[in-house]
Amino acid sequence: MGISADAAASAGQLSTGQLSGELLGAMAYGELSAFGRLSLDSRYAPTLHDRAVLAKIAVGAYGNFALLSDRLKEMGVDPEDAMLPFQRSFDHFHERTKPGDWFESLMKAYVIDTVSSDFYKAVSTFLDPTTQHFVERVASPDQATEVLRVLLRRALADDPRLASRLALWGRRLVGEALTQAQRVGMDHPLLGPALKSGGDARAAVKTLTTELAGKHARRMTGLGLTA
């Protein structure tokens, strides 16, 4: 993600156990809320097959939540305590970005899944190798991400008129997601310092969100949309 060696050295002065707990807590609540959101959004599905596909992705999110909870327990951290600091801001984000139909649900799931993955993996570079590999495994795009991408491409091919609406919706989503990433980076005392470069946390968070936006833009181009 382009974070400097100086930043890594600075972050190394932190308690890696505490930093891991904060990051995994954020990830755990993200996966738990994804499970509830995807289960609810499946009601928009145009066919029972599509509804089952989204339900399966929701189950995968719950599986990730269970993995993260178990990991936190192994670290001696109560999963609920680790998640609570993130509940309010995450819930507020989802209240602001309620999809209006099936296609907006797909786009939201795809954008949030990929942008969150990029963010978590960037922060994990400051952690011990074991935790870093664990985060990489849980956060990396998987079959569910590819399924969402295929569903979006199919929808756009079936109805090219969707392109302008979904491009606009995607821009709103990523704007909200990057604001959320900035808030998490600045508001949480351990995740914020982990992103410092030369002592300037704001500059480091801005650099990170610029990188996240660039990756998102490339994914939108791959869908044939304008970021």
C-alpha cells in the first residue's frame, strides 16, 4: 500500500497485541453487519436463485465473523468489547447508504467488500506476521467477490441503461466508505498512529484513502463504469 518503513518502525513501538485487537474488532463488526445487511438485501433479488446466491455470501460473512471472534478469544480479547467501539460509526454508514433495489444492493456489497479489504490489509502491514497472514486470509477477495462482480457485469450487459445509475451510486458509496476509513483511522487511538508517516497522521490517512480510491477506480473501469 506504499506505507513507509519509518511508519512501520513507529507503529512497532505500539503494542501489537492492542493494535491487532482493534483491527480484528473492526473487521469482526464489519463481517457481522455484512451478514445482517446481505440477508436483508436478499429480499430485492429478482429470482430465487439470486436470493440464494446473496444468502450464501451472507453465510460466508458470518463465517468470517466466527473466525475473527475465535481469534480474538485466543488473544484473550472479548469479541464484543473489541467490536463495540466501531458499532456506532459502522451502523451510521449503513443507514446513510441503504440500497433502493437489487442492483444497488449488489454494487454496495461489491464496493464495501473490496474497499474494506484494501483498508484492513493496509493496516495489517504493521502487525506481527502471524496476525498479518490471518488478516490477509480473511480480508482477501474471494469467490464471493467474484460472484458479485459477475452478477454486476451480467446486469449491466442485460440493461446498459443501468450504467449511469450504478456509476453514480458507486461514486456515492466509495465517497462514504473513504470518509468512514478516514474516521476510523483518525478516531481510534491505535489504528490512527499505525498510519502515521513522519508524525502526520492526517497526511498518512489522506495518502491511504487516495490509494484506496485509485484501486476502486480500476475496479469500476473493469465493470465498464466511470468511478
